Amino acid sequence: MWAIVGLGLGYMTPMTVFDTFGLVSEATNSVVPLAYLVALVAMVFTAISYGRMTRVYPSAGSAFTYTSEVIHPNAGFLVGWSSLLDYLLLPMVNAVIGRIYFESFFPDAPSWVFVVVYVGVITAFNLWSIKGTSRVNGILVVFQTVLIGVFIVLAWLSLRHGMGAGTALTLDPLYHAGVDMSAVITGATVVCFSFIGFDAITMYSEEAKTPNTVPKAIVLALLIGGAIFFVAAWFSQAVFPNLDGFEVTDDTLPEMALKVGGQFFKILFTSAALAAMVASSLSSHASVSRMVYVMARNGKGRIAKYLAYIHPTFLTPAHAVVIVGVVSLLAIKFTLEFASAMINFGALIAFTFVNLTVLVYFAIRLKQRRTPKEILINIVLPVIGMCMTLVLWSKLHIQALEYGAIWFTIGVILLVYLTRGFRQPMTMRIEEETLAEEGTPVPHVKHGDE
């Protein structure tokens, strides 16, 4: 279980709290911890829904599987297609960030070489297995967590010497007279996607050894990640109640490290940020490969067979892993602003529909709505989850909605083609294949068979 939790934490990338601190602090009028708290509460309801549905359908595929089985295969395809945009671009975004770091250190060197080598290494690790991936990822997550702890200690010492608020025992990072809840929700919309790793964990349902592993891992990863974000944001906000003296507010991590720990700690902390990027790349690349595999496994035709191929030795979706690597090479040209603007759209669609599937499956299909407990867990909690995701949806940047709408429209056109104008069903089948960490080879259909 802890291997899967580690993958989720790596996907969430704990160091992002420092990268986005300046942006969120400006947006929320210096209450970054409150934005994280609001986002965490919103994610808890959705995490509960994910945990319940992964017990019902322990098939890799997440919201795609749940929506297809509970609501309709066509709806499931569109949810999966929307989520696919986020997952496909997350590995590329990490490569873009890596390219930016590389260009800052070596402005005269060809950055495309770095992107090709970096993407190649990440792809090779994911062709290995989840066991190898989680082992490397776990080391990187531990490295990040230790340095975040060091930052908190240095921040506490800085507060004792009169820096910032002068004490960590202050409520100003959580509330003060200038707080605007609308602005806080806008900030929460930005930081809530730092938690996206908890839903990616459901991709490993087929690899888990017991049914309760993934539901527990979802909650653990969310709470551990949320605690790290909140505590780090609290001390950061106490030390830096405003951004006076910061040269760059778009990425405040290097300057924050310099101000609390000096030049050496700045170098060390930036190294941790690079480790975070690698950890996130490993996790996001692995998860989207499995999502592509499941969507292809439930499809027809040569392309579907190709993408659903399982490596006989490593038991990983090898062709899907390579395709994700090819998409990540777009980092050679894409800007961070363009890539990140497109990530937010599909996540909220997936979160909304997962909450909806709990309501439909348990309260409507199974009619479990008679006792107060059943009403609470089958109606009240998922409805709250849906409402909170809709509130966050209302605060999405208009550019994210525009690009997301284009991607969604392409998905609708593809769905019309695959179903011959909705005259043929989009079939959905749950098979017994297992992408295992270790064990016997996985049975699968060979390319020449049908």
C-alpha cells in the first residue's frame, strides 16, 4: 500500500507549495494556508467517493470505468476523454519545467537535447514496472519531505529572530481583516490540482493485492499531502506575510529558500524541486499509460490492440507508455502557460462524475437510501462533493474552459465516429488482466488473434 501512497504523493509533488506560493498569496491576499484548507476539504468528499467506487469496480481506469458502468458507456468515454487531456499533459508539463530549469542554468545549450534525454529516461523507468517506479519514486518523495522539514525548521528560526510575523503562533495566515472568500476560492481552484495525485492512485486498483488497499491509499495520500501543503504554507506565510522584496512572484521557491537558509540551502532546495519534478513525472507518466491501456483494452480495431499490449516480462502497458513519452516531447516547443492552462478542465469533470456515480449506484440503483447512515453516505456526501467541484469550476480561468471545450468537442466527434452516429453501443467490459507489481504473466489477446 505504501508504494501506491508514495506514487500519489509523488504525483501531487509536495514542493509545488513553494513554486505557487507567490501567485496564490497575491490572489488570496496572503492566506495561502486557507486556500489549501478549502481545497483539501473539497477533495476529501471526492476522495471518499473514489474510495467507494474503486471497491465496486476494481479496474484500472478510474472515473472512466465508474461512469461507463454506472451511467452510460458514452458518458464514460467522454469523462475518460476529458481526464485524458489532464493526464497526457501532466508529464509534458514536468518536462517543460525541467526545460525551463535547464535553460536558466545553460542558456546557450540546446534545450531540446535535455527534453529528449529527460523524457527518454522517464519512459524507460515506466517500461520497467510499478515496483521499480515506486522504488525510485519513494526515494524522491522522502528527499522532498526531509527538505521541506528543514525549510520549516529554518522558517521557525527566522520567525524567532523577528522575521515576518515574528512567531508561528499567529492566525494571520488563516484569517485577517482583508480576507475575501471569493478570492480564497479562486486560490483554492489553483491549489486543488496539487492534490490530483489521489485520484491517479485508482489507476493501480488492478495491481493492488487486497480490495481495501486503494481506498486506504487514496485517503492516506490525500491527508498526508494536505498536511504537508498546509504546514509548509503556514510557515511560509508567517515568514513572508507579503511579497515585498521578491524579484519574481511567478516562482518564489528559490528566493524563499535563499531568504531563510542562504545560498547553500537555495541550491539544495532547488535540487529538491528537481527531484519533485522527476517524482511527478514518474507517477503521472505511469498513471496516464494505464488509463490509455484501459480505454484501448475496451475498444476495437488495430489501434486499440496496439495500445492495449502488455509487456510479457515487465507486465506494463509498453506501447501506451511509449505513446505518452512521444506526447511529452511536445515540451520542446510548448510554453508552461499554454500547457498548464489546459490541465484544469478534465479533473473537475472527473471529480463531478465520480461523486455522481456514487449517488446513482448506491442511492438509485441499489436503493440504499432508507436509513440515516445510507442517506448520509449515499446522498449527502456525494452531493456535497459535486457542489464543491461546481463552485471550483465557476472559478476556472476562461482560457482553460476554452481549450477544454475544444478537446471535449473532439471527443464528441470521435464518439460519434466510434458508435456510427450513436447507432452502435460503446461496449464496456471489465476483464481479469492484472498489471502486477510481481507475479505471473498477464494473459492478453495477441495482435493476430481476435
